Amino acid sequence: MTDPELADLRRRAEAGDSDAVDELIERAGERGDTAELRRLADSGSSDAADVLVELAGERGDMTELRRLADGGNTDAADVLMELDED
């Protein structure tokens, strides 16, 4: 994806285009782009938060999981507990 295409998707997502949000989440998940997922989750996308939790869990990123759990994400808290048990 080119920079102009990414910028267009972001613009559309910010304007409320749910298809653009979905595409950004999918692409960010494929790239492992936690910054993009964080930005989308922080703007209210629960789907982005779900992908971010999944990615952080796969990577064993306890810092990200704690940040999400501290923000009230129960899925992140569950993954933290699972990782702590291992």
C-alpha cells in the first residue's frame, strides 16, 4: 500500500467510513503495526483493540497488555493472567 493510499484510508476512517476502519485494522494486523492499531483502538475501535490484544499476546508484549488492561480491556487482562500462569 502506498503512502497516499494509506493517507486516504485514514482520512476516510476519520470521517466515519467503517469499511476504511476495517481495512486499516486488517492491514495493520498483517504488518504487526501496533502504533496504527493503538491509534484506532484509542479512537474507539473495539476491533482494533481486539487485534492489538491478540498481537500483543502472540508477542508476549506484557507492557502493551498491561497498558490495555489498565485502560479497562478485560481481554488484555485475561491474556495477562494466562501468560503469568505459564
